[in-house]
Amino acid sequence: MNRALIKKTLLDSLWLCLACLVTIVAFSWIRIVIVSSIEAIRFQKIANNLPDMVKRLSPVPIDDLINYPGLISFTWEEPMAYLIMAVWTITRASDSVSGELGRGTLEMILSQPVSRLNYLVTHTTITLLGVAILAGGSLAGTKVGIDNATVKVSQQSIRFQVPLFGMKLPIGAIPRQPKPVPMKSLVQTKTFVPATINYFCLGVMLTGVTTALSAVDRYRWRTIGIMVGFYVIQTVFELTGMAVESWKWMLHLTVFSVYEPVSFSTKAAKDPAFAWRFLQTESSGYLPDLGPLGCDAVLLLFGIAGIVIACRVFVKRDLPAPL
């Protein structure tokens, strides 16, 4: 029966997973194409003219964002990346209990020689497998884009050192044209591994919370509605805390405060060892700030806690008759 259960769950999720995978790969690739089509120096001019409130919404200091590692790592902060992961996790996790109850198929599944725990663990495992596939797809699309893109790098004019006076004078009156160079010579794909892991952990958190809601409810539409509301409220808390200095305390009320793919990748570009730190060495405050692995652990903790709660509730709850 386990094989039949696995086959059914895989078939139910196959087309959604393929659609989300193609979308995230294509989106990551296209974004590299867009970034490579504009010189980094132009981003610097635009960033310098941004209002202070807009700069506060940046996940990292604006100077770190306007280089190629920062611009590329922002792929994981784009609404499209959030949407793809949310669509997969909320759709599949909400279907685990309340979805099957609403369709009246859960009783037929559990009438077979399969335990409730076995059913829920199988369903959740395949959902988490899809999370890993989508996270890997985001990195794969980024790698393909980096390996095939070229960027225009402004060349510095040649300067001549004047003896005795210590002055440097440019040689030649003809401005030097930007030179096209392969993007892979400027950016390494491994720089974005911390962002990919953080993206995966975000998916685990969403899967766990949605599965817990599905396990206690009987209507899938209500499970999805509550989860979407939770998602929106958490996002509002994060944006408000970043935009308003006096409300910065709201960042402690949202799990999205530990989803920082841009910060992790930009710092890893400067110091590769930073990607594997649990705590940051430079911290301000009484408690040390979490590093990439520490933030990932928080997201995983929420996700695992949600799955454990879902299993305990689903094993003991009464199943209402389908309407």
C-alpha cells in the first residue's frame, strides 16, 4: 500500500511541481539576462538618487546591493520567487488533510492498510522533496544565466604619474568604451548557495505551518485563507519594521526577518567562510546576531514543529463525515 500511496501523491503533485520548476528556472535565468544588460555603474547612479525611505527597505546597505553579487542575489527576494514557493507549499500542504476531507477521499485512503501517520509523513515528504527541487532549480537557473551572460565593464582611463609632483594625469582624450567580459569571471555560482539554502528553509517553514493548519481544519479553502493571511501579515510586519525606525521592533514578530538571501550572498562574496557561520562575529546588542546557518535553523525549527504538531493532531482527531 505504501507504493500505491507514494504513486498517488506523486501523480497528484507532478504537474504543479513541473510548472513551478520551469517557472523558477526561467525566472532566475531571465533575471540574469536583465542584470547583465545594464552596467553596474548605472545602478550606482540610480541608487545614489533614491530617497532615504526606499534605501531603508533594502535588505542590505545600498552599496552592497549595486554590485553583481547583490543584484543577482536579489532574485530570491523578488515577489515571483516568494510566489512560486508559496504556491507549491500552500497548495500541496493544504491538500494533505483538509483537501482530502473536503473531497471525501480521505476515508477511502485510510480504509486501506495504511496508518494516519504513514499517510501524512508520505504526503509531507513529497512536498518537501518538491521544495528541494524548486530551491535547486533557482540555483540551476542562476548558474545557466551566469555561464552564458556577458556584461559590459567600464574601463579605467590610463593615468601617468608625474615625477616629483605626485600627480596622476589621464593619457589620451578618447574615452575608452566598456569592454564585454563573461559574467562568470566576475561572479561565482557558489556565492549564492547560502541564498538557495535559505530559500529551501523558507519552503520547509511554509510547509510545516500549512500542514499544521490543514491537520486541524476540515475545509481546504479556509486553510489556504488563513495561511495566505499569515503570509501577508508577516510581510507587512517585515516591511513596516524596515521602513519605520521607531517600529523596528516589529521585525522580531516575523519569521521573514531570518530570510535574508541577499545579505548572506553579498557577505559570502566577500568572505566565503561567512556562508557557514551559525552566529555573526560582528554583532550589535546584548545577543549575537544569527549567521546564515542560524537563520536557516530558525526556519527549519518552525517547519519541523508544524509537521510534528500536524502528526500529533491528525493521529488523534476525529474525522468528520464528508459533506
